[in-house]
Amino acid sequence: MTVEFQLVPQETFERIRSADAGDFDKAALIADLCRANALMTIKRAGSGHIGSSFSALDIMVWLYFFELNTAALGFDHPDRDLFFSSKGHDAPGLYAALYALGVLPESMLINLRRLEGTCGHPDVRIPGIESNSGSLGMGISKGKGMALAKRIQNRGGRVVVMTGDGEWQEGQIYESLQTAAHQRVGNLIAVVDHNKVQSDMPVEEIVSLGDFDRKAELFGWRVIRCLGHDFSQIQRAFETMRADDGRPKLIVADTIKGKGVSFMEHPAALQENGGLYRWHAGAPDDEAYVNAHREIIERAGLAYHRMGLGELLLKPVGAPPAVSSNGATEVIAEAYGAALVELGETLPTLTVLDADLASDCKVRGFGERFPERFIENGIAEQDMVSAAGGLARQGLLPVVNSFSSFLAARPNEQIYANACENDRIIYVCHYAGLFPAGPGHTHQSVRDISLFGALPDITILQPCNGVEAKAILRYCVEEASGACMIRINIGPSPSFDLTEHYQLRFGQGVSITRGGDAALFAYGPHMLNEALQTADRLSQRGVLIEVINMPWLNRFDRDWLKTALRNHKAIFVLEDHSPTGGLGDRLLAEMNRAGLVYNRPFHVFGVEGVPAWGTMPEALRHHGLDRESLVAKIENALADA
Amino acid sequence: MTVEFQLVPQETFERIRSADAGDFDKAALIADLCRANALMTIKRAGSGHIGSSFSALDIMVWLYFFELNTAALGFDHPDRDLFFSSKGHDAPGLYAALYALGVLPESMLINLRRLEGTCGHPDVRIPGIESNSGSLGMGISKGKGMALAKRIQNRGGRVVVMTGDGEWQEGQIYESLQTAAHQRVGNLIAVVDHNKVQSDMPVEEIVSLGDFDRKAELFGWRVIRCLGHDFSQIQRAFETMRADDGRPKLIVADTIKGKGVSFMEHPAALQENGGLYRWHAGAPDDEAYVNAHREIIERAGLAYHRMGLGELLLKPVGAPPAVSSNGATEVIAEAYGAALVELGETLPTLTVLDADLASDCKVRGFGERFPERFIENGIAEQDMVSAAGGLARQGLLPVVNSFSSFLAARPNEQIYANACENDRIIYVCHYAGLFPAGPGHTHQSVRDISLFGALPDITILQPCNGVEAKAILRYCVEEASGACMIRINIGPSPSFDLTEHYQLRFGQGVSITRGGDAALFAYGPHMLNEALQTADRLSQRGVLIEVINMPWLNRFDRDWLKTALRNHKAIFVLEDHSPTGGLGDRLLAEMNRAGLVYNRPFHVFGVEGVPAWGTMPEALRHHGLDRESLVAKIENALADA
């Protein structure tokens, strides 16, 4: 099956706006066509969140086209209404709506998750986006700040924040409910896109949230409930909430995850797939894409015709430029997940915690094998980490899982509190580093080594392949004295053969190429691959460098280091991290202590500034970390040496 | 007035336990005598939390002496009931109860906030302490983990966690309410010491929490309310909550802050002092101490006598060893607070946020002068930081205040989210560094430079005195391009005369002493003072070192650095921070880039491991950062050079 990409062009939306029809019919049609465009961009990007885009789109379209003053006043007017989505992964839907509105250019819309297009989660550098988002639970607080700024500066307009339902597991939501009510932020409206499904399971099963309405009322908010796909109800809800009576407002919108495509709609979609929802993240396969797109377009085409606008025409869009797979074949997290089960068989204290990312973190296998030692904690990282401290105090060995962006930062004080008890805990930071870059900075974790680095007695490691992942987990479980942090790359990555009988040795790296001109340290699969490609190109130019896979990010065997760095004319470190606080800093400090810093260059190549979104090559190039840039940098450094 | 320290000795508590009297009378008397002991240790330490110790003590005593199986089974029995206090600042009361119980030795009790005694907040290295605490909002999560560990390991016993009421402003509390209910943690009991007053103002005024009972019920908990000073009600509450019916349990105990001393009791104590509660933290003056102690002892003496135990005898305790004031005369935060008001007069966008530490952070003056631009956000740092992002997005310049331990770590992901928008925000991290060391690790912030360091476009500074604090704040407000973090020392500190017309110059330090043997970088008042004392001693031994005050912790003027470090035989950095991720790391990286690392020693002296509690000399000595240790280290390093 060949997939053809087709766009509903912006002029079609203009024609619908001008049509002789009721607002509700127009809104329904616009939203449906936005679904088609969102779906197309996700398929074209190879990734993105369908289910949540579809559940939110009716409300987004109603807001932009019929409720808010933003489009009329302009997106830079101080008195405009401000709207943004806190969950952020509904960005494809949001972009489709902004495109339909004429705010987002076509070239950006169609290039979802590409450097020159749009970010996988909203970013203020994109037209129409009022706030970065995608780190869950922050939106109402952020909106409160905006609403207070309007009050302080005597500006008009409301602030409308869309949240997911799962993100109400984050404690920050309740902080913001309390303070917004206390501070009488009456020009703030939150909308819950209450689609009842989180990553791939129902909210009720992960961590039940009970009754949103009564909760928010008890926290001092004015609450109304509506069907989020019924435009008359949506209209009435916002009308009811228009007056600033000093109370912040919550609209609980009952919605359907995957709304608009029969086989993606909750609850049917869950039942079909054994209780797991398949359409939260990731692109559909070709067949599902074609069927879903056709279903929407056929329905919308009829409505368009009924509105007297003739035939619905689609505009062909070229296939996306091919992105090299970088030789990616191995999923390191799978080896980790398997090792976890293996260790669980013999170690009855091993206990695994998860924050609604069990599938991505490959810990579902452990959960199925040892349900009594698997704690699904929902999107509540602080609670998870403190609970792990309690488990450790009572003799268990907790292995805490989440994406690194969330696990290293949000519960950082809780991690420190555990560390001050010398608790033996293993923190597994998935999705560490720059990649995948498509989701954008909220999901790119290039500060995690620095965030863990100053803890008392913490060992930080990252495997470059599955074999090393198993060895590292085994070390952390069986040998390490204090707490450990393991960075794990998500998704397929290049696979490396380490030496046949690979043994992880404390503080030692593994030379993968030989070469006396320079040493190049790298860690994790993607950067190691880039380092090897760099070495290969340099060797063709007569420069021989030794690439060292360094799984230990803050521990060094000094004798090994002295031998390893005896003869090199220069030392380079390729970070999958900021140049501040990563392996480079630790290595330089250790080399200084060992008397290994002398008249030779030492350079750290890291992720500077805000991590770039896009494909892997785009992000590497942007940060000057691609093989071509590295070849040039290394040659320059050696020339200066 | 001469203060004499007198202890109610442990045998007195044993006599009460064995007396022929009812449990309620015994409990009341034990609690009162624990109040006397707690008060004495606070006065002797010169610091500590009276109000919260007094409000919690009746419940604590009832638990340890009459309700829990812990004392009977022993504090190492797997089936024991586990009790700890989440708020932690009621530690003087807790220690007094553990002493009365015969668990904590006298030498530890009387040496509150000293290295060989007890920590200002609970620490598991102290007998009877089940969990570190003092970072607010973590306790129910931690207790949930302990309760789950009991379930997983088939151990008996309940877990009882005491919380404050103010700490319910922390979102983590609601995470833990949700997950504990969902996970059916029925052997978990939380108790709110609902004394209605936070740092120095009523909870209702800071951020109202509404109805605890209904909130917790809505979150799936079983709730009962009682008077926390009525033992029959306390007894009944715990009896009612004994069965594990799968629901976690909350006991809301209405209490009185400062209970037991007439002039410390809320609400009278607030009214007397113009609405601010004086007895939350800090030791009372001599007169207040004597009056309070006398009031308790007179009442308890009568009860003791009525119980047929004769005369209540107290045991004299020596005065604490004198602690040198280190020449501390200046409160840098006051200069900061004054500068904030000054800048506020001319800059209408300057907006100040606080998290219930307005008095300590010296921002109350700004709040009084510009109430519309002062946001009191309660103990909700994540919400505060995201709200600051919203303010910044809407054109204001937020200045965010809290203690560094809380501000650098807990909202770290929120700070990153703001940074990715390039928001101009100033984070002011008070209470930064190792001192005061009395409160212990929860309040010692020796990771903050590393936690901020890898953010895109962040400038980190710390003033050594008031003049520099003003200059730094002005720089951050008027000149800096991105976000800034300012570390501020709390409490009196040594005062330095910088050059007469001191000017803060980007990336440049200030030489305070001259000397060609070595350069010693230091920052902040206490470490700079220690560095100067070290230089003084070294000079007497013929070693001349240049002490450089370095307010820029991650920014360097390379030309200045090249000149400054031209001739020294060695470079030393004295950190008020972990040796990882502080000024030393940044300086070494910059020196490497500038070609300044060559055959001379570079040593970083930092706070390794868990920060030690105690007096300043004790903590310095423990970490080898006192002048004597530094003299030895520097002489050794120079000898090796």
C-alpha cells in the first residue's frame, strides 16, 4: 500500500467560515477536517499523539473560531484571550486548528516534528503558541500567572487552559487549584479534556481521580460539566463561565479519546486491543492511516457538500524527506526489562515502580510476573520517589522508572531526601538525552547527569547496548553501595558488538577503535554511533582516534584512565547532555586530580542551549554534534594543538 | 537575667508511667514535661521550632506511650508500628518524647542542633527516628511506601505519619492521597496537626486549604476529626481507625500552635504581635524562656504532686559550649530586600513571589509597598515557578523567592520549562549553602549551583555582603539577558569591606588579599571569611595566598582570569556547595578552555557527602573546610606542587 499525503487546504476552512450555515455545523466540520490534517501530519512525521488531539479538537476549534477574541484582536494584542494546552501532546490537533485559522503557515503544519516545522509539543517560537507545554500538570499554574499579569497590568481578556485528565495525578494541579482560588483569579478558565484514557490504560485503572467536579468545587472553583463533542453544550459552558466573579472556573468536558475515527474511539478501541489503548502515541500503520483518513474525509465531504460548498478538495503533499535509520535495530529498554524480570526471580526484595509509562519503559513484563512487587503510581513522580524511599527504609530495593525529563527534575528534592538516608534505590531514567528529538525540549533530557551528579553517593551509568544494559542493571542491583541512576535510551538504536565476553568493569571504558591521535569518549547508543562514524571519516583523512565507550558517567578507575590516556595528543568528550555537568566535567576533574591534564587539548562537545526538536540528523546538525561537524571540530583542535 | 538550663530527667517519666493514675492524666503530664524539655533544648541550641512542637506533643506522646506497639516490640522489630513526622520541624518535641520513652540518650537530647547531638529536623541516624523529614509534603508518600513494604513482606504494624496543616499546600500531598487510596493502603494513618498557623501567619491568610475532612474523603480516605489536646478524643480516633479496611485514614486533629504556654498560644499570640506569630522558629529571649518554662513546670509540678509522686525535681544541665559568632554582623538578605523595594519604585514590571518565607527572605517590605505586585503563594513552589513563567510571558519581571533547598530542587522541571521559553526570571535562593547547619540536610543547599547550572542561558551569582547583593540584584534586573539565580545567605554573616567604590564587573572576581603562592577562590560571606582566616594563618607561616571573592559562579571574563591567574603556583576553590557541579567545575572548564591548566595544582574543597548538621565550626570541621583543615590541605598541595 502506498500512502499518499493529502492536506485540507486553508482556503477550505475560510469557505466554511463564510458558508451559510449554523455555527455548530461549521465547528463540527472544521474540527473534523482538522482531525484529517492532524492525522496526516502525524503519519508524515512518523510519530505524534492522535487520541488526545482528536478528543480535544472540538473544544479547540470552538474556542479559536467562535469563543475567543484572539483571532480578531491578533495574537500580539495585550487584551487578547490567551489559550494554550497544558498536556501539550495534543499539539498536532492544536497546530491543525491554528492552520485552519490562518495563523500557522502550511510549511510548518505539514512538517510536524521537524526542525523547520513544528515541535512535538507546543513551543512559543511557533506562531499562535502562547506557552510551551508538554510537561504535565504545569498549565493551570502558568495560566494563573498570565491571568495575574493581566490583572496587574489592567489588561483585558481571559486565560483558557486545556488540561488532560491523567495529568490531574500531578500534585501541582492541586497547588494551582488552591492558590488560584485563594488569589481570586477570576479570569482563568481551565478545561479538562476528560477522555478517560492515559498513555494506554484507563485513568480509573492507573490511579483513579474520582469526581473532578466535586474536587474542584471543594478547592474553591466554579465548575460546569459538558459533553466535549456537543457544540451547544460547549458554547453554553463558556457563556456560563464568562463573568469574572473572582472564582477561577473549570469546565469538565466529557470526551472520547480518538474521537472521529470509529476504530480509534474509546472504549471500543481498548476492548479490541485487550485493554490497552493503541492510538495514544506513535503514527498508525499504512492501513490504519488510510482507513482512518478516509473515514474522516468521507464524513466531512458529505457535510461540506450539504453546506452548499461543493466537493471537498484535498491538496497533495509530498512525502517527507527520508531520514536515515542510523542503523537502528536494537531496543535497549527491552534488554533492561528482561534483565529486571530475571533479577526479580532470585531477589524477592526487588520492587518496580512506574509512572504511567510502563510500556515505554518495558517494565510491564515485570508487572505481569510479579504483580505484588510492581507499583503503578500514575503521573505522580514526587509521590513515587518518596514512596520508593519508604520501601527502601523497610528493606526493599526499589527500581524507579520514568522518562528522564520527568524523573530527574520533578522529584529532585525527593531524590535528595532519599539520598540523605543512604537509601539503596535505582533510578532508571528512560528517554535520556537528545533523542528522539521530535517531541521537543520537554521530553529531551540533557540535564539529568547534572541533576543527579551532586547527590551524596550516587553512581550514574548509561549502556550503549542491550548487553551492557543487563550488566549495568546487575551491577546496580548486586554490587553498588549507594543509589544508582541509569540512563536508558528509548526506541530503536544502533547496535554495537562489544568484545565477545564483555564484562562491565568499575570506572572503566571500552575502546572500540584504536588510534593515537586523540581519544573520543562517548556514551549511549546514538552518540557512540556518531563518534564511530566520526572516527571512520577521520581515519579516511589519516587521523586515527580511539573511540571509548564510557558507561560510567561519574566514576573512574584512575589506573585505567592513566593507561588509557597515556599517549593521546588530545581528549574529546561527546555528550548526550549539556556541556555543563556531564561526563566532560567529571572527566576533566578526575584528569586534573590524576595529573592527566597537560599540554593537550581537552574539548567537550555537548548540547548547548535549548535542545532542538526535529529528526535525529536535524538535531545533531543544529547542535554541531553530527559527524561532519565533529570531524571539523576535531581537526581544528588537533591543528591548534 | 541568667538562664539556667534544667532537664526533666528520664526517670521522672518512668515514675509517671508506673503511677497509679489514668492514662489520660499520665499522657497530659508526660506531654507537658516533654514541652519543658523541648523548650529547654531549643533555648540551649539558640534555635528550633516551639509552636509546632507544642501543638504536636499531646498526640506524639499518646502514640508512643499508649497507642503504638513500637516501644514494646522495639525499634528494630519488623512488625512494629512506624511513626514519623513529615513536617519535621516539630523535632524538638519528637526528641523530647523519644527521650521520655527511654529511646534517645540524654546527651543527644540536650545537644539539639549540634553534631554530636540531634539534627534540627529528624534524621534516621538518631535513635527512634524512622524517616528523615523536614522537606514538606513528602511524608504521606513515604509512609505509603513503608506501608506497601509491610504488605509486600507480610509484616504487621501500621504506619502513622504526622503532617502539618500548612504543608497541605504542597501538591505532593494530593498525589499521595490519590495513590494511597487507589492502591488501597489500609495500614496507613495520617494525622494533621491542624494548628492553623504557618511560618508566621494563619494558613487561612497565606493560602486557604478549605475543609480537610471533605477533601480527604473525596480523595478516598476515611476521615475522623478530633481535638488534638483531648486524650479521650485522640484515643477514640485511633481506635476507630485501627481496622485495615483497605482505606487509608486521616485524623484531623484540631490543635493550638504554642499549646501549653499562655503567651505562645494561637490565636492570642498573633493578636498580641500584630498578626504575626513569633514562636514558630528561633529560640525565645531569656525572659520569655524563663516565663514559659516556669509556667509549664509549675502546672506540671502540681499534677505530678497530685499523682502522688512527690515533688517534681529537675536536673541542672550545663550551658552549651560557646560558639564563636564568626564576626557575624550583617544580614545580606536585608540589603537585598531594600534593593528590591528601590528597584520596584522605578520598574513597574518588577513582581515578587514568595512561598511562605516572606520574613526570612526579607520580601515583606516589597509586599507592603507594592501589594498588587507581591504574590504570596504559600508552600507551593512548583505552582509559584510556573506562575512566574506566566507572568514573564505577559511582560512582567518576576523575582521568585524561597529557601534554596526547596526552590532549586522541587520546581526544577518548572524552572527548565520557563528557561526553554527564554523567560526573564530571577530566582533568589535564600538559605543557600551549608549554613546555618543546625536545621540539617533538608535545609542545607549544597546542590543548587549544579541544579541550575545546565539550564540554557542562566547566570548564577552569590554576594558576599550587602553592597554586592544590591549590585547583583541590579545587574540581574537591569542588565542580564536571560534568567538569573542569586544565592543568598540567611542570617547574620561576617561583613566585608569591598573596595570603596565597589563595582560589580561581569565575570570578574575581587582580590581581597595579595599573594603569589596560590589563588583561593571563595564566594558568599561564610566561606569567604573562612578563606580569609585561612590566608591569615598561612601568611603567618610564610605562605602568601590571594583570596579572590568570586560572585560569578558560572560566568568568567577570560581576560581578567588570564591576568588574575598568571603567576600563581596553585589554584584553590572553596565551595559552599558540593565539589560536584559548583564553581570549581566551571572554573576548571574555563581554565582548560583558556589554556590556564598547566603544571600547577588545582584543588576544589567542597561539601562532600550528606551535609553535616551542627554549629558552623562543627559543620566546617566535619567537612574539612575549617581554617585549620584548609591550612593543612593548602600546605600539602603546595608541597606536592
